[in-house]
Amino acid sequence: MPGVSAPVVKLVQRTTEPAAAQVLRSTTAAVISFVVAEWALPDPHPAPLTAPLTALLVVQVTLYATLTTGIRRVNAVVVGVLIASGFSSLVGLSWWSLGLTIFTSLLIGRLVRVNEFVPEVAISAMLVLGVSQVADTALERVYETLIGAGVGLLFNLLFAPPVWVQTAGASIGGLGKRMGRMFQALGEEIEGNQPVGEAAARLHEARRLDHDIVEVDASLRQAEESLTLNPRVRQRVLHRVVLRTGLDTLEICAVVLRVLTRTLTDLAKARTEEELFPQDVAVSLRELFGHMSDAVEGFAVMITTPIAASGEEAEERLAEALVRSRETRDRVADLLLEDVQEHPRQWQLHGALLAEVDRILDELDIDKRTERIFEELDRRSAQLHERHPRLQAALRRLRGATRSRPRTEG
């Protein structure tokens, strides 16, 4: 039985993932729009393929994207349908009529201000141009488009799109693990004489973290949109703030990590004929980087853990790693001070190394993280008040009336 149930469990997990759920939702909406168009349009009529086409374009990944871009998408498809229907009634389908249709669609698409959906005007026109040769009138294609758009919008309102927080959390967790592995690698290579090429390779690896952050940021923006206007999610603002401020912290740590690897590269260039650090300093630095690796990974786990109990466990892990990191950092500072007094060369690089370590530990501090979250919540609340002052005033009066209302004993 275990061998049989495991594949079933994996299948269920995959079908509940946001990507799989979105595929099922898009397919269902397209099929429903086709059935509705078949039922609504008078006979005889060709297959109403424009309806499922429009439904696929309108059913977006998030409810927020559907509501904000659905109108522009419908506008783009309708314009494309009208252009293709007009050309098909005047000229046949040939290379020059196809080129003229595309040129006209792109030009008119910019005039009607469909923004990023200008190419969809031409795409819709091309798709309709072929099938509209057998259509009676352009009005049928417009009806099909409106049916597909209506089904797509209604589908997303009735069946809320999936929440992409888990996907964004996995991306942030992966970023934290990559940064943690970098600290571990730095600790393993710190002893003995470090070749300049090896140190430079770590510097290039740290620079590649910028590309990883861009990808994680895109995943987080998708998660933020999936939380907006989603009736299945409570505390939407808090979720967004926790993830966004957490990614901001990791981004700062990645920048400082890159500077730290640059400092180590400069030290390797200056000490090609000797050890990078004395043995006792190298051992302590290896221990320090190990604790910092645990701290970064613990921070990533803490900000992506939705369950309160697990979140407290991750916070305790982070706090313990930070305590150990600071204790080891102080020991490293004392050893470096002794080393500088005996060998004053490159003392400024030693100071830079300690400053970079301090900056990362300061960014990961739990108390400052809490302050940052409250500051961001206050900032967003102030922005909301500036945008909708009357609504906020009405809500405050409603809360005040509820609190001052006397309780009646039954």
C-alpha cells in the first residue's frame, strides 16, 4: 500500500500547486466559454473559437491582474477581431493582406491605448483572419469575444486564482540557502594561502546573486498580486509586508556579501606568498562564517514560515545563530587587532572585513526586523489614508461607534 499511495499523494500535491491549478482553471474557462458561445449564438454558425481564445487571454494568473488588465485585453481582442473581419470582407488571405493586417493592427493598437497588449491586437487579427473567411458577419466574432471575456472575468470572480505565496517563499528560501552555501564555502577556503583566482571566483559567484534576486523579486511580485483582492486570504497586507521586507533584507545582505568577497580578494592579491590569515584567526573566521550561514538560512526560513509554531522555532534558530555569530565576531576582532599590531600591512582591509560582518548581522537582527515591519505597515496605512481619506474616516467612525455601543445583558 505505501508504494501505491505515494504516487497518488504526489499527484494530489502537484494538482494543488499554483501552476497546475492555473492550467486547470484556464482550460476549464476556455471550455465553458466555448459551450456558452455554442448555446448563445444562432444556428448555423462556425465553431466559436474566438470565445475560448478570449477566455484564455482574460483568465490571468491572479485576480488582481484579471481585474486590472482584463479590460485592456478585451479591447485588444475586439479591435483585432474587427480589423480582421473588415479585411476578410474586402480582400482574401494572401501574404500582402496578412502583412497589411498586422501593420494596421499594431498601428491601431497603439492608438486605442491597450498598452502592453498591442501585440495581442495583431495576434487576434491573424487568428481570426483565417477562420473569418466562413463567418457571416463581424458581429458574430465580437459576440464570441464578449462571451469569452465575460466567462473569463466571471470565472475568476467565482473561483479565486491560486495564491503564489508558497512559490515566492520557496524562491526566497532558495536564495537564503545559496547565500548560506557561499558563507560555508568562504569558511572552508579561508585557511592557508588562498589563490587569487579562487578568491575572484567567489566574488563572481556573489555578483551572480544579483540575477537570483531579480528572479525572486519577480516571483514575489506575482505573490503580492495573488494576495490583492483575493477573498481566500486574510491579512493580505501583513503577508506582503513580511515577504517584501524580508527580501529587501536579503538583498542588502547579498550586496554586503559581494563587498566582503571583494575584501577577501584584495587580501589574497596582497598576500600571494603567505597565508591569508594566521591559523588562529582563520579557524575563528571559519567558525564565524558557519554561524552566519546558519543565520542567513534561518532568517529565510523565518520569513517564509506561515505557521506560528514553526515560525517561533525558526526565530529561535535565528536568534541562536546571531548570538554565536556576534560572540565569534568579537573573538575574531581581538585576534585581528593583535595581528595588526604585529603586522600592520592591510589593516584597513581587516577593518572593512569586520564592518561588513557587522552590517550583515545588523540587517538580520530580529528586533530591527520587527521595527522595519511596523514602519512599513505604518507607511502603507498612511498611503491608504492619503488615497482614500473619506473611506478611512468612515471606518474610524464605524469602529468608534462599535466600541462605544453599550452591551446589553440577556
